Amino acid sequence: MTYGLVDETDGIIIGGDWRPYEFWIDEPRPEYQTRNGKRRVAKGEFDNDEQAIAWFKENYPAEFKQGVEMRVWD
């Protein structure tokens, strides 16, 4: 998927309209490169919030329990 560019197709696109998601946690430790005290833990593309949350909860259970900030772009 290309972002910021307009693509033309001569057919039908089958599949979801996936959006990029990022998951950030508070990270006060200086050994990590952080932005404003937060560190990106994971990123991926999903159809909707429910899929993104379920994926993150399954793959990062400790971070999920501590609390995470989810960011999404259209």
C-alpha cells in the first residue's frame, strides 16, 4: 500500500482498507530512544480498531496490561 500517492487501477481491489497503527507505551528509561517519554512498541496495518487491539493483546500481553497508546492514520 502506498501512502501519499494516488494510484490508478484498471480493476477491482479486493480486500479491506487497511490503516497503519502504532502502539506506544510510557518509557522513562533513558536507554531507549523515546519521543516525549514514550516508546513505540509495535506497528502494523489492520482493518479496524478491534483487530488491532486483539492482535496487540495477544502478542504483547505485558505491555497491554500496563497500558498502551494506540495511534492510527487514515
